[in-house]
Amino acid sequence: MNHQNMFINKEPSSHQGSKVLRIIGMVFMGVLFAAGFALVFGLLVMWLWNWLMPALFGLGEITYWQAFGILLLAKLFFGGFGSHKREPSNHFHDRFHSRWNHLKDRKNVDSWKDFRQFWKDEGKARYQEYAQKKQEEKDDKSSEKE
């Protein structure tokens, strides 16, 4: 056995031709899938528009191409056609941690530990006292105006 030629890729030309055909087939199937996707969602938008908008807002019915245009506008306005980030957004993570750190930095964090038990024991009675006090203040203000 000749060990020098063992790792050299010597595929027959018919195998390389089948790779090219496979790539062409995948591109063709991708184009068909995209066209089918556009057709289905365009028809869905057209159907929903023609069902809801004339009845709710008195607007006219639209054609398929108008519905497709609405999809393109929505993509431009809300999704864009630019680059897509590969890494997930940290927006939620950042907002959560900034709020959590704000709460954690408060001096009276320990007082929140007993809040549930306080609410179970005294919450209803205290709330009724508060509501009565507010009602009395409201009554006093209305009597002063008269």
C-alpha cells in the first residue's frame, strides 16, 4: 500500500458533478420554499385584511400584491433588512439586573422579608384603616369647598 497518496483527495469527476447538482438542487429548493412562504403569508395577510378591516374600519379590500407589499413594509419598519446579530440580545438581562441591583442596594431590604407574613396577619385591617382615612380626607375637602 502506498502511504504517500493515502490522504490526497482523488474523487472521481462524477462524484464532483453530483456535489454540484446537489448544491443546485438545494438552492432551487430554497427559492421554492421562500416563494411558498411569501405566497402563504401574503394570502394570510390578504384574507385577514379583507375579513377584518372593511368590517371594523370601513376600509376597502386589497389584492394579493397589496398584501405582499404590506408584509414588505412591516419587515422594513419592524424587522429591517440589515445585518442580524448572531449573539442574543442582553436587553432583558441588563434591565433585570439593573432593577435587581437597585432593590438590593436599598438599606431596608431586610424589611421586605417579612412582608408576606405581615400582609397575611395585618394587611386587610390596615388597608381598611387606610381606606377609611382617605375617605375622611376626601369628605373634609368636599365640606371645605361648600
